Amino acid sequence: MDASDVEGDLVDILFTEAQIKERVGELAKQIEGDYAGQELLIVGVLRGAVMVMADIARALTGHVEMDWMAVSSYGSGTKSSGVVRILKDLDTDITGRHVLIVDEIVDTGLTLSWLTANLASRSAASVEICTLLRKPDALQMQVDVKYVGWDIPNEFVVGYGLDYNERYRNLRDIGTLAPHVYSGE
Ligand code: IMP
Ligand code: MG
């Protein structure tokens, strides 16, 4: 395994593991208050939401079901292409269910606005969104995010599930990459 200095590729750490843990705990408290007495189905968007799903789920103290979807917006690198397709659908029938989509970041908002409409069309009782991060670009797309960890500047970030060409998802902190990573040196 190539264990070259992965953490060292970050130039700027935006959120540490401890800060993320604290914020995820706050979001979970808010969610618990809002869904008191209701059984919630949380839906993680693969693959980026794996870390935040695991942490949100464990911060919730009541019964909660978990399911996963994988969607693709065609393309790798740092830009969304705009076309969404389902790579893996839910295993759960969400008719009459309270669904909370959990994602790690809303950038253009394209993926989540499409996904929300898709799940709402399946007669869910409610469909809401929880995202750890949101970029200002999301304001250009009509997407109502009920729970946001942090709004961040329009920079490409990695770590805690967020990748650059499938790398850096395993970092515990969230940060920006050094320019040499992009230039392939
Ligand atoms: P959208 O532009 O809101 O549709 O975002 C789609 C997806 O792009 C997100 O779920 C992430 O997987 C990815 N993405 C957007 N911004 C970043 C970033 O800064 N770092 C890593 N992935 C990102
Ligand atoms: Mg994602």
C-alpha cells in the first residue's frame, strides 16, 4: 500500500476530526428533536457520505433505518457534469416513510435537487436533506437543505469521505489540496 504522506497533501485544514464530531453531534440533536416520535429512514449517497452517515447514525439515539443510493453525475475530477443517473437504487420501499437524505457536500445542488424530486415521487411521507458542507454555488439551484454542518467558500475540499479522483476519502480532517497534487508532480 502506498502510504506516502497523504495528510501532507493538504495545504489548509478547514475542519478537524474533533470539530466534525462536535458539529455532527449538534446536527443529530436537531434531527432527533424534529423527528421525535417518528421512525426515520436515513439515505446515504455513496460513496462520499459513508463517513457522515456512520457518524450521524451513531449520534442518533432512537431507532433509525439506513439505506444507500449511488448516483453518478458523469465524470471525475473537480466538476459536476450535470447529468444524473442511478447506479444503485434503494432496497427500501419508502411509501409513507420519513426520509432524510444524508450527503457530505452540496456544490451545484444538482445531484440533491434531482434526488429529492426522485424520492418525493415515490410517495414518501417527507423527504429532507442533511449535508455536512454546502458551497455558495448551491444557491443557484433550488434545493432546500434542512440541516447544514457548515457553509464553505467555493474551493475544492477533500477528506472525511470527500475525494479527489477517489483518493483522500480516508482522511479524518477536511481540507484543501496542495497545487502539486493537481499538477500531478
Ligand atoms: P453537486 O454539484 O451539488 O451536484 O455535487 C455533486 C457531488 O460532487 C458531491 O456529492 C461530491 O461528491 C462532489 N463534490 C462537489 N464539490 C466537491 C469538493 O469540493 N470535493 C469533493 N467532492 C466534491
Ligand atoms: Mg456526494
